[in-house]
Amino acid sequence: MDLSAWYSWSKMFHILFMMSWMAGIFYLPRIFVHFVEGKEAGQDVARLAIMAKKLYGFMTIMMMFAIGTGIWLWVAYGFSGGWLHVKLLFVALLLAYHMWTKKRMKEMQEGHLNHSGVYYRWANEIPLVLATVILIMVVVKPF
């Protein structure tokens, strides 16, 4: 297999793992919303805490694969251009958000979340903004 084929396969796996990570990171805060609002309505929310823990585990594995393949692409094929620095900054912010969701998921396991459903709805928009900037940097490469 030639170098360009390895590059194409590496990019494909990086995109696949990134999409899988993002699916989890977009959905987990919605579970937080349902947990808070269900608890306020007196519903049994134990299953949501289980779902959140399993989803967090899945998205963490996908995050590690996305980061691993990203590092592989970075080291194997170089890093140049201001766009890559901005992308890496926003990936770091996405990692920080991932850690924020871990803390919330652990609070769920203890049976509580400390904010309203509206708060978690707004918090759910953060990864969309971060991912949009990352995509602009990767696809458009404005600088």
C-alpha cells in the first residue's frame, strides 16, 4: 500500500472516530436534561444514569481513538499552517468539555445534577460551536 493510501485510510478512521465521539458528546447533555426534568416530575430516572455512564464510556473510547489517529496524522504527515493551531486549540476545548460531562455524569450516579434543564440545553450547544470551528479550520483552512 502506498503512502497516499495510508493517509486516506488514516483520515477515514480519524473522521469515523471523531463522528462517533461527537455523537456521544452531543447526546449526553440531552440525557442530563431528561434526568433533571424527570426527577423534578417525580419520575424514576435511574435508567438515565445508567445510560449516561455507558454513553460516557463509549464516547471516551471514541475520543481516545480520534486523538490517537489525529496524532498519527499530525506526526506522520506534518503540521503547518495557522489553521492547525486553531484546530488544536478547539480540540483542547472539546476535551475540556468532555471532562465537564464526566463530572456531570458522576453527579448523576450520585442521584443529582445541580442545574436546570435549560442550563443543560444551553450547555449542549457548546460542542456544536467548537466542532463548527474545527470543521471550518480543517475544510476551509482560512490561514
